[in-house]
Amino acid sequence: MNEGMSKHFLLAAAFLLLTTVLPAQFRTGTGPYDDLYDSETVRSLKEHVSYLSSAALEGRKPGSEGEREAAEYVGGLLERYGIDLLSPSSGQEFSIAREGADTLTSRNVVGFLQGWDKSMNGRYIVIGARLDNLGMDTYLVDGVETPRIYFGANGNASGLAMLLELASRLSTNRVLLRRSVLFVAFGASTETLAGSWYFLNRSFSDADLIDAMVNLDMLGTSERGFYAYTSANEDMNRSVRALQGELLPIQAELTDEEPYSSDHRAFYDREIPSVFFTTGRYPEHATGRDSYGIVDFDGMEKELEYIYTYTVSLCNGPRPVFRQDSSKAPTREAGAISWNDCDVKPVFLTSSDPSYFLEKWVYAYLKYPKYAVENGIQGRVFVDFIIDESGNVRDVKVSRSAHTALDEEALRVISASPKWRPGRHRGKKVKVAMTIPVDFRLEKTGKPVLGINGVRLK
């Protein structure tokens, strides 16, 4: 072989090698051989997260072009997997007026898979995942403004990837499903769960036929754990425990502490049983470091096997009950409307998010009853109350008890709440009915722990 032919041969070989091992277009943080032994599922999960958390989508801020492109990606793949779309492939747009701020615009992507059993396929199980993230901002580096993208690889490209692969598998095995399934990518979830509220209260007319909801949010760090949060619903807890005897590669751990505020809350407010699957808190949350490189895809594959098995069981099992004793259901005051039904939500201090009220008022002033500490009593108290047209908190009552001592303390603090900015509906101030969970927990040492972030009390 002469010298010229040798050069051409080496150049051709080098080009072939590069095109063989070059990472996917949007992938970062991987070596050329990292995918060599991946299963087909892991490769698909990587492609989804890679695209959805890419810099090109600029953090998927609600109403942005990046969010629209993410919606098109999800909608297009759902169609390819044999899921019927109930929204345009780029999502159903919606707008919500906000007091003192610009109108919020976003979109939901909704897919439908019909169950086979005519006696049950008129009922639905919703599989939901947050579509949006925090978008972009700038920060100063040596006095120079520098752009920062909140990629949202774990939050929540991981949940969207799980939804897509779950849709593919359920579509392939649709003959196993008695109930029908709705797949929903919720827009503007970071903005007071606007997408899930809009879906339940404006766009989906058969919300009363939804039997249960499965929420997939932040599922990419399974080395930190894999959790199921059910808002203490006994039927949903039972459905999780039922899988403990199954030979699955991973098991979800039931948790009484809500890891994050997410779209399951809107379903809870409509009294629809829900379960929130997540791998829990992680240090990169809501930062620019939440990128492709932190995601554990092998762990996600194990979670997918679990969530698929759980969903099939949920589609075929008895209907979960929201209230175990319907005779104890609280009566809503005449003229009061649900928190989710408000056009403008009530505001406590500076936020309409109920978790802000819990953090800044309830857990700031709650005292763990001495009797409960001494006797190892802990649990969750659900409290109903009204915020009237003047912003006063009144008619405070327990809708689900944990223990008399805990109930009384939760009632004491919430009853003493300062005024809120009242909610509005159709331009008028209205009475708003709310329900919040108040957690009382004890460490193994017996020390009380209160608060959303588990603040230890002295």
C-alpha cells in the first residue's frame, strides 16, 4: 500500500470510528463508550432526558418556546407509541390571569389509552408528569452578567422520560388494562400547579370519572432512595404494600413526608386518590447543576419496572376510596368554592402556594404537645378551613384526625392565622375552602421534627 492510499485509509477509518461512537446531539457529560452495554430501555431514557434537558430548550419555562418544543417532543412520541392524543401534538394552550402579574400562558399534552373491559374502561387512571422547569436567568461573574440555564434533567426530564417509556410499555400490553389511562404532561407546574388545575377544572370534562392519579416527578437519583407518597390514603398505601411480595428490581418506600409540592396536590384537592413516585430531595434541585450528568439511568430502568407493575395493578384493581368513612366528610359552607376553582388564589403574605403558609406560619408556631412526645404519638392531621371575602381564616375543623392532642395543636395554630389576601372568582372576592396536611413526626431518638424541611425542635 503506497503512502497516499495509507493516508486515505486512516482518514476513512477515523471518520467511521467518530460517527459510530459520537454521543447523541444534545448529550453532555458522557464518554464515547458509556452507552455500549445499555439496554434498549436505558438508551431510550437517555435520549429523552438528553433532549428535554438540553440547552436548546432553555429550561422549559412556562409559556416559552422551549416548553412548546418539549410538548411537541412528548406529544409526537406518545402518538408514535400508539397513544391517542386528546390535545394538539404541541399541547393544549391555556391562559390564567394572575392578580398583579402578567397572564400566565402554558400548555398541557394529553394522551389516551383505552382499556379493554367495557364495564370499567369508562373510568380513568391518570399518569402525570411535570412538563416545565424554571427557564433561564443571569448572575454576576466578576461584575459581568452571565446567563444560567435551569436544565431540569432530574426535575423533571426524568419524570417525563418515565411517562413516555411507561406509555410505550402500556400501549404494547393494552390487553392487560381494564381501566383506561390518561397520560398528561402538565405545563406551568412550577407556577402553583396551574396545568393540573386547568386540566381538572377546565379542559377535561370527565374529571369525576378519574379513579386515581400516579404522579412522576424527579425520578433520576435512586441512589438516594425511591419513595411513594400517598397523602396518607389507606387504599393507595395498600396498593403499594401489595407489591412488596413481588420479585421486582426495586421497591418503593412509603413515606409520610411529602418530598415536594407537585401535581398530585391538585388531584387531592378534587378528592382523587393519588400516589407521588419520586427519588426525593437532591442538592442540585432548582439550580443550574440539575443536568444530564446527575441522572442514574440504570436506577430509572428499575423504577420503570416497578411503576409499570403498579400501574397495571391499579388499572385492574378495586377503585381506591378517598375518604375511608364518607359519613365523616366535612360539609362545605354554602357559597364557598374550592381553592383550585378560584380564578385568583388566596395569598398568604406573598405567596398563594399552601406550602408557604405551612412553612412561614404553621410550622413556625406549632408546638409538639408534650403528652404526644412522651407517649411516642405522631401522625398527620388534615385541617379544613375557610378564607372569607375579608381574608379572615374561620370555620377551622379537622377532617382527618391523627390524635386528639395533635388535632388540637394544629387547630390552635391555623385558627390564629393572620389575614390573607382573599381569593377571587369571576372578578369578585369569594369564600375559599382549603384543606392542608399538618405533620407531627418523631425521630428515633424521640425528638420532635416539624416542618416541610424537617426542622428539629428543641
